[in-house]
Amino acid sequence: MRSALEDLWLPDASNETRLVVALVSGSHFVQHTYLMLLPPLFLALQSEFDASLAALGLAAGVVNGVVVVLQLPLGHVSDAHSREWVLGTSHLFGVLGTVLVAVAPNYWWLLGASVVLGVGVAGHHPAHFPMLADAARSDERGRAFSLHGFAGILGFAAPFALTSLVLGAGLSWRYVVGTVAVVGALYGAVCLLVVRTRVSRDVRVPTREPTGGGPLGPRIAAALRSLVTSTGILALTLLSLLSSMASFGIQTYVPVLLTHAYGFAPTDATTLTTAMVVVMAFVVLVGGVLVDRVPATNVLFAGFVALAVLSAALATGSLPLPLVVAVVVPLAATLSIARPARAKLGDTLSERDELGKNFGVITIGISVGA
């Protein structure tokens, strides 16, 4: 019998399935690097542009705001016209926005560059999830979604690691952004070339004509009306919002809780939180194997129950120190293990010609929660 680890790499999948999972996961890494590009640079940007942390927070918020606004339009384009086009547009604007950040002469230029960067990030979920769903069989999608999620978590961490490396070497913050731009441009070019030449048309382009016709505006309005009646997708969006709030809240405030409630030194609290995030990245892979073997709702329920129990115990501020470590490390993993389940439920609850739109709506929940 094959082990779960062997199953993770989709040994029975077609070559095209593995290729699409690899390409889309790499794209997820790059897009999340764009999304988290600014926060590690706040102190350097504050000094460079004489801007407050609140002003720099606004610039990062603009990126997320543009992502939220464009989810439904890009989801519609993905469903009605071409996932490949949405993917290509995301890579193009992601690189352009990063280059604009790298050469920014002042804060207002940075704010405009954030808008372009947001356009670059916005299309990745509306393009990625439909491509994964069409490339993988239903009994492979949990693992496909988990590999995609794993790459995304690494993408969140990459700008922080790169910033520490580059600034620690005495170089300017512009080298950090320039490096991201070069890597993003190279990967985007290779990814799009391989998608165009090696991936079948029915994965790149929708094979079903969406219902309705006419101008884009009325069609998006019709999609919104359809969404209001889709209680499953609305519930999953709300769940995504809550889980995103919990995930980002845990990563943001656990170091503070460890320092003030348990007496940890700030460096120890940060180290423990970093270990928690590393565990979170690998546990998402376990979640993918699970949801291909057991119902996704069971995995989702178990993850949220574990989150409630562990976070409530930690919040008492009265755990013995050895037990604190035993609780903190798996805490974020309680949500991480449920991420592939959330994606598989989104796939299950969606009509095939509404995948881009529905995953765009779920992404709105994630972004607002964060």
C-alpha cells in the first residue's frame, strides 16, 4: 500500500495534470510574493519617503482593495473567455507593478504602483482554481489544491526572507523589489509559454459557454444575482472570511500574547511563531491527502473545533510553559489543514461554468478577513 506521502505527489495522475499543478503552484508562489512585497519594507520605505507607517499601510491596503474589486470581473472573464488570458494579465501587471515600486521616487508614485500591483495579484485565484479543477480528477483535487496552497504560503514568507538577506548585506530595499521583478518576469514568461504549448485547450479556455450574453456589466450583475441565491458559496465565503481573520490574527498577535501573558522574550516568541508558520505550510499538504480520502466537511469541522479548543486554552494565559509550546506550534495548523477542504467544497458547490466567479467571491472573503 502506498504511503500518504507518496500519494501527495499524484502518482496516478496524468503528465498534464502534474504539469498544470506545478505551473499553477509556481504562479501562486510568485503572486503571493507580489501581495506581500511591501510590508517587510515598511521601515526602509518610511526612511526613504518620509512617510508614516499609516501611510505605508494604506499603500499595502490599496493592493488588497484592488484585488477585492477585481475578483468578480476577472472571475467572469475566466469563466466566459480564457483562464490563460487572466493568468497572463496577472503576470504582466504583477511584473509591471513591481518594477514601478522598484523605481518609485516618492510616496505618491508608490501609491500608484500599488494599484498596478493589485491588478497583478487579482487574477490568480480566478484563473488558478478553474485550471486545477479541469486538469485534475475529482479524487485528485484535494492534493492539487494543497500543493497550490503550500506554494502560496511559501510565497507569503519569501519577501520577508529576501528582505532580511538583502538589507543584511547592506544593499538598498530597491534590490529586494528588483529581484522579485526579475524572478517574476522569468517565471511568468516560462509559465505562459508552457501553458500555451503543453496544456490542452479545455484547461486553458472554458469548454462550456456561460449562460447569458451581451455587455460585460449586465452579465456581472446577473452573476451577482445568481450568487445571492447560492447559499453554499455564500456560506463558504463567510467561512473563508472567518478563517482568514483567525489565521492572520493568530500570526499577528500570538507573539504579543506569548510576551505579555507568558513572559517569553520577544525573540523567543518570534521564533516560536515562525515555527508555527513552517508547520502550517507542511500541514496544508496533509489536508490535501485527507480530503481526497474522507469528506471535506469532516476535515473542515475538525480543523475549526481544534482551533477553538487550542486558542481558548492559550488565551487563558495560565498554561504551563511546556504546554504552551505544544499548543502554539499546531495552532495555525488547525486552519491550514482545512484549506484544501475549503477549496474542494468550493469546487463541489460550483457549476463548471462558474468556477472562476465563485472562487473569486471566496477570495473576497479571504481578503476582507485578512
